[in-house]
Amino acid sequence: MSEQRPTLTTRQGHPVRDNQAMRSVGERGPATLENYQFIEKITHFDRERIPERVVHARGTGAHGYFEAYGKIGDEPASKYTRARVLNETGVQTPVFLRFSTVIGGKESPETARDPRGFAVKLKTVEGNWDLVGNNLKVFFIRDAIKFPDMIHAFKPDPVTNQQEPWRFYDFICSHPEALHMVTWVKSPWGIPANYREMEGSGVNTYKLVNDQGIAHLVKFHWQPKQGVRNLTSQQAAEIQAHDTSHATRDLYDAIERGDFPEWEFCVQIMSDGEHPELEFDPLDDTKRWPEDRFPLLPVGRMVLNKNPDNVFAETEQSAFGTGVLVDGIDFSDDKMLQGRTLSYSDTQRYRVGPNYLQLPINAPQEKAQAKTNQRDGQMTFYVDTGGEDKHINYEPSLLGGLGEAPQPEKDYHQHVEGHLGRYQTSRTADDYKQAGDRYRTFQDWERDDLVNNVGNDLKKCPEVIQLRMVWHLWHCDEDYGRRVAEVAGIDLEKAKALQPLPGKPAPGENRPGSTYTSGQPESGGGKKEPATTEEVASAK
């Protein structure tokens, strides 16, 4: 079939030989900037809608503050990070938090089954820190090059303008790593009761760096002091029948009456490195770090205590980016994080304008006032503070202007070595295991709702998708697959007889080693030694 299909190309007409992974240095990254196919794909995707957000269009927000405990668990925060915002106690750092749904448009109901955006802008004395995540602690995909495909599959059909279950599951069928997120989002956890009783998570893996230049991998989490509450499909339908803005209303009313919602900020930490002893890659955002092995360590608290004065000026023009970090917090090689870091800020420059950071809702606080040589562009309404000489808008200059900040005494320098290529993920065994573990952890009423939701969805799908989804779910947990097949009226034995997906390991198995997406094992080995004088001479 694939030989008869038209060939996918870039907008330049170049044939796309690999649409599954970004080029990276070795299997675990980092990704490289010359990923032209990805850049063309993601930057066009960022511009698909005017003027609302392509994703996270429906949202509401509130102002508040963050206070650090000065500790990470029982240890000084300085052991892990030099970020002032996590070390200084008694300081209330201003925050703005935007909650949202993902797929629906600006006027879509807040009872939709969908992940919820949880984006926090902390205006620290060292500049802004944006922690952009969701309510659930995992995601559907682990390589950012697949993000436009995923959203297209989940958005309405371009012909019928309807969200179609077959499109959703057709995409999921080819991405077993998504089974974990599907198990979460199709359960009651896919419809939080409101924004106050909802968790938040950075989802991606970051790094904390201390003043000795030592890094640790970290996951960020927001745990609601109000507790967590979710809705079944029936409960959500009853609310939606008379209120499509119930979560916005709930948050606004709570803050107005002085019932300020609060979250505890927690982290999970592990040493920097590949961690071959784990069943999963800690950089894989489709996996959770087990909390019994990597406990949630309290770091601080966040309180929301003020509603926006104007929804458009603040909530809708608020702009977040995963690349907005402060010193002491750094990127990991998580390929979704690296792709999001390009995409988010690119989206904001398109949606709000190149000077979106001059808007009060997005500008850093007074103690961290922007001083740049960036000039002009659409809707410039002031010139960024520069040096004493207004003629000098470049650096360096012998005559004045802005200068670089002092370098830290000891900085973090990650060693990177590997072959440049597009890689498949080796550690795939947990693609099924974590989804099955989550199914077994759910309470009976949560499992019932999950099974009914997936089963009723699959009734609307072609048989080829029905069988493959039941095959996937049965390998996550036999009861899971059997019950979904019963609800959907699918022949379980026929589904079980399917072979593994072409080019992918059998469920519960890893690939034998680093493998390119072509299926070939990683070529070559080790570090190439510099050419000798004789070799250089002979090459001439």
C-alpha cells in the first residue's frame, strides 16, 4: 500500500524519507538546529489559526504568588540548584497562571474530555520563569516532530468539521507510547471537576544546576491543597447541559469570595545520566517516574488571590514558552521539550506579535527589567532599556552599551557525543507496562468509566482500528482489552491474532540497541580520533 501512495514532501518539494523522529546526536539527543523538516513543519503548524491559539484556545487565568520553602524535601535547595526563586524564603514571587483545555476552540465547553493546560509564569528577580505543562503527568508522544500530526488527528476532520474517534485512534494505533496517556485521558482524569481541584505538571524532564555546576534531572509538579476531583462522562454531560464555563466560573467565584486556591510545588529528582537500570528512559515524557522510587519532594507553595482586571489583556495575551528558564534550571535532552522550546515562543511572536514581551502581562518584574538591543518590529511601543549611549544598539562596543553578565564560577557542561541521525527509542517495554499499571491502580468506578468511554468510541471506528486498539489494550492488561472488546462488540480472539506493528518491538520488549528509524542499527562505534598529519597529507 505504501508504494502506491503519493510521497510526502516538504513545502520545498523535497521527499520526506523520515517523518518519525528529529535528527539528534545519539539516541537520547540533543536535537540539532538544522532539523529543517521539523522547523518547517512546526513553524507552519504554529501559524494555522488566526487569531486564537491553535491549541489551548479555551482558557482562564489568575494572579497570585509563589513562596519557596528554601528546601527540597529535607535538604537545602542550594544542594540541587542555584536558582534564587527556589532558595530564598520569605519572598513572594508574583505569578500568573493560565488554565486551559487543549483541542477545543475558544468557546468550547470546559467539560470536554481533554488534557488541561497548567501554565505558570513566575516573575522572579532574575527574570521570568515559565513552567508550561498539563494536569496529567505524561503526554501522548515523545518526539516533537509528531506534534502537528497528533493535533491534526485530534482536531475536527477538515472535511466534516467534526471530531471523529476514528481519527484519534488511527493515530494512537501507530504510537504505542500513547497508550499510557490514553488510559489517563479516557478515564475520569480526562475531565477534572474544576481548575482548583486539579494537579499540574511540567510533564517534560528538566535539570537543576547548583553553584558547583552539578546537574540533576528533575520533574516539576503542582499538588492542589484542595484535593483532586474528577468527573465521569455522565456527570460532565449533566453540567454541560446548563453551563459550558463551569470551571472558569468556579475559579473566579472562589477568588472573589476570598477562598484562594493553593498548590504545593514538588519535584522528583534523579542523578543526571542515562539510567540503564530503569525500564524507561527518564527523558521520555510518555512515562511517569514511579513515586515510590522517586518521591515528590516539597519545594514551595503557590496561592492564587486575584482575578484579571481584563480577560483579553491578561489571560488571552499572556504568552508562555518552555525556553523561558532562570539560572539554576536548565534543559534536558527530552526531545519534546526541545521541540516545544522552539515552537512556543515562535507561536507567541506570530499570535501576539514580535514585541509580545513588552505587554505588561508578559514583561518581567521591575527588578528584572529587560535591557536588550532588540529593536523595532510590529507594535513596538517603547524601546528596551539599553546603555547610556542611545546610538549603540549592539554588543560588544568599546564606547559603552550593554555588557555581558558575569560568568558563574563553576558552570554545567554536558558532554555530548554520538552519531547524527534519526533514532527509534530503544526502551519501549514500558509503553505497555505503565498503561497497564495505571489501569490496575484505578478504582472500580474509574475503570468502568474508562472502559465504557474507549469501547463506545471504538464502535464508531473501522474494524482495522478496532482490532489494533483492542490488541494494544489487551497487551497492557488482559482485563482492559477484554472489557473494551465486550463494550465495542469486537472479536477478541481476532484482535489477539494480530502480529506486532511492522518495525516495532513486540509488546513488553525493548529494541536490542540504538536503531535508526530506517531499522538499521546505529553504525560505527566510539569517538573518532583526530586525523594524523600523515592522513591529512595523504588526503591532499
